[in-house]
Amino acid sequence: ETGVTQSPTHLIKTRGQQVTLRCSSQSGHNTVSWYQQALGQGPQFIFQYYREEENGRGNFPPRFSGLQFPNYSSELNVNALELDDSALYLCATTSGTGFRNEKLFFGSGTQLSVL
Amino acid sequence: GENVEQHPSTLSVQEGDSAVIKCTYSDSASNYFPWYKQELGKRPQLIIDIRSNVGEKKDQRIAVTLNKTAKHFSLHITETQPEDSAVYFCAANLNQAGTALIFGKGTTLSVSS
């Protein structure tokens, strides 16, 4: 196992609602990134946090936001949910300094369904 | 934008045969190329990675080759087994920041016994 835990495992929301997904990692994993994986696709980078600050973002609108806490846990918040937000959301962590070329280990993901 | 293309999308082999999956990337600044295996309903698992300062890396039945000039890299699985059946993703690091990866669309490998 990777030591990366995500909650909840499954979630059903309706269009327009807001959702918060959570991730916790083992001590020392101070960099966390979030990915969205639509059915039949590869994961897409949403953003990355290092030392509680966002330091990289993919092509996602501002209604996707995040937080990282001093205990290495993290949240992904999505406002004004749309049907296309239905996907598996993956959290990935590394023990590195947030720079490039570091191995990423994924959590089991949260399956979000927007109706 | 930056892109990683992966081929083939599906691959069926007989147990014991070899399997090869190929990827090309567009960002010439990419220098880290991991491969992930994802079984149905499970998380992507890192199986092997290669950095741009080497051309080939091997781990038991799995090997990865990298051609930086041509901007392509490949995964080679020898002596395939039914438990190798899964979706395989290649990825390359993005230039923008940190550990951001851009993934290919995946290859569904089926190994029949």
C-alpha cells in the first residue's frame, strides 16, 4: 500500500452542489497533487500543493480549489458541480520537495457521480 | 498544450508472449517518464520509471526504453502472465511545476492463457 488514504470512496451529488474530498498521507509526504480521471481516460493534473501553498495548476477552472494542512492532509473542493465533473478523483503524494522528477504514489480515489 | 500519445489503445497477447506499448511526448523539457498499471477499480500503481539521463531501465520482466531525440519511450513486458492484464498508462512530467504529470490515454492489455 502507498500510505495515501482518501475519503469518501464514493459520493453522489447533484448539479450545482459543492463537494469536498479528503486525502491523508504518511508523515513526511509534504507534496500533494490531485488528479481527475474520467472513465476510460488517463488521470489529468488538477493542481499541486507544497508546504500548504499551491505551486502548480493544470487546465481546470477556479471552481476547483484546494487546501493542504500542516499534518500533510489535503482537501479538494469543487463548487457549482457540473455533470462532466463525474470522475474518479485521485490524490497523489511524494516525500520530496515539490520539485520535478519525483515518484508519485496514488490513493485509491474518490468516485464522484454528479446527477 | 503539452501532450502524451500512447499506442496501442488495446493489446491482446498469449501468455508467455512479449508486449510492447509506445508513447510519444511533446514537451522537450520533460525528463521523467513513469509507467503506471491500473487494475479495474483500483489505484494506478507505479511499476517503473526512467529519467532522461539513461536510455534503458529493466526490472525483472519489465523494461523501459527512452529516445530523447525522437521524444518517445516504450514499455516492454516479457513472458507475460494473466496477472499482467490491466490498463497501462505512460506519463511525462510537465515543465510548469513540481510533480505534475501528463498521462497518455492508456493501453488495455489482455493476456490469455
